[in-house]
Amino acid sequence: MNKAYLEVTMQIPAAARANAGEVYSNYKEPFLRTIPGAESKELLIRKEDVQVLHRFDSRASAESYLKSAMFGVDIVGDIKPYLTAEPEVRIYEYQAP
């Protein structure tokens, strides 16, 4: 079975990145503990943008997470004040060894 990465790329100004980092920290453990198929969640910061990279046991689990209340209501609601553009969301599949 192919595993999947869910990449969410966000435009967040430098002045708001600490607040956005708190949103990431607040949801990392609940994500790993309660979302079916969740394997990891990492925060990646570049000068250009901020990315959250999620790893799942399958594409179906990643797609299901995008439809969850945790993502669609809780996380999106908390991060929205810090965004300067709509996030880019991508799912990548890969063959696990």
C-alpha cells in the first residue's frame, strides 16, 4: 500500500509566525493521537512561506483528515487570522519500503 504526505503551504508574515507556530504546537499531539492513519506532523519554515507536512498510512487517510472537524473547523479557524493568502494543499503518494 502507498503511504501519503499531505503538504499545506501557507503565506504567513514573519511577525505572525510565532502565533502560527502555537497553532501547530496546540494540534500536533491531538492530530497524532486521534486522526486515523496519522503517522507524523512537521513544521517547515522558509523565508517565503510556512509548510506543515503530515504523513499518513494512505491517501484515503489524508483525504479523510482534510474533511475532519479538527482540520476544517479547529485548525483552519485558528490559523486563518495569520494568513495573507489561501493555503495550498497537496497530497503526495509514495511507496514505503
